[in-house]
Amino acid sequence: MVEIKQSKSVDKVKKGDKIKVDGKECEVDAHYVLIDHGTTKEMAIEFFDKKTDKDYQIRYFSDQVQDTLEFYELQGEIMYVKKECSKVEW
């Protein structure tokens, strides 16, 4: 399970905010609904590392952030690949 440290509620994270994954600080580019399942929403936060020019994404379900958070790295132009991480902060 991923350790999550929040300075504010996840639904308040927006473009320009800082997010850290395993100590690497990145900048949020977008926060949006991937799929609305009615009783819950599958959400995505897209962010990038200015130093390496790499793009990342966190996905989670709005009603179960702690249990469903997953971390992805953009490979190529359009494919996100799931990666392991131990700590996420915003």
C-alpha cells in the first residue's frame, strides 16, 4: 500500500500544485475524471518533472483514495505504464 501525506484534500489538488512521489517533486498539469461510475469516480492527476521532462499520472477512485491509488509513467506518446511507489505527497 502507498503511504499518502496530504496537505489538503485530494479533490482540491489543481494545476500548478506540487506533488512528490518517493521524494521527487513534480508539478501538477491536470486533475480530472477518467470515468464516472455513478457512485464513485475514477480520477487522474497528471504531473511532470521539469528536470527530466517526464510525465506521470496518479489514478484513484474518489471514495477510496488510500486503497486504490496507483502511479504511472508515460512511455512514448500515449501509453502509461504502472510503476511501484511507496510514498506520495501533495
